[in-house]
Amino acid sequence: MKNNKHLIHAEHEVHINWRLTNAHGNPALCCSSCTTPKGKRRGQPMYIDWLKAAHIEELQQLGVEERH
């Protein structure tokens, strides 16, 4: 199941993480309460998915926190 990580964070608050971007400059949607357990991102908010411009605008209108 590729999208299994979305189910884990279904009940947690999320935020837009502008510190973590892909090659296109799109920020990551991250879980506000879960952290990455190992690797070079250990202890940082757990990545859920990359956001596209349309999704960013929708989330901003809903009042989702943005972290820079």
C-alpha cells in the first residue's frame, strides 16, 4: 500500500512546512505531532505528502498553520 502513511496521520493536526521543499519548490504537508524516527531527518516533523499550488491555497483558506 503506497498511501499507507496518510492513514496513520488521519486524526493528527497538520502544517505546511516551507523548510522542506521538492525540486519544484512545493512545500511538504507534515504531521504536527509525529516525528521522523530515523535517518537524517530524525526528530523533525514527519512528511506526509508534497503540496501543489491549488492545494496550498485551499489549506491557507482553511487556516492550516504554515512554518517557515
